[in-house]
Amino acid sequence: MKKLIMLILVLGLAACSSESTQAEKDLENVNNEISELEEEINSLQGDNEALQQNVDAKESELEALEQEFEENQQPDEEEDEEENEE
């Protein structure tokens, strides 16, 4: 009986202890790592958006250059056709 009471007291004191258990410390570490990873993901998403905007701008420039090139080629082709007809 005395052993049972002592065991209950020890368990009670351990439960009331203000010290963090290893599981609580591990959980805190995991939560910190999750927060860091979320910040890194957000940063990468911002970088990705900026890169996508640059790609879109370059694609627009390329399309404009292609259109300009085609417009400049059409008169040359017409002149070639006229020369071939003569």
C-alpha cells in the first residue's frame, strides 16, 4: 500500500513538473522547422512569380520581333515574285 501511494505521489509530481518533456521539445522543434519551411516556400513562390513575369515579358518581346520580321519579309517576297514574273 505504501508503495502504491509513493508511486502515485511520484507520478503526480512528475505530471505537475514545469519542465518540458522531450516530446514537447521535439514538437516545438518540428513546429519551428515547419514555420521556416513555410517562409522558404513563400519566398520561392514570390521568386517564381517574378520569374514568370519576366518570361511573359520576354515572350511578348519575341512575338513583337517575330511580327516585325514577318512584316519586313513580306515586301521582299513580293519584290522577288515580281522579279521572277519578269
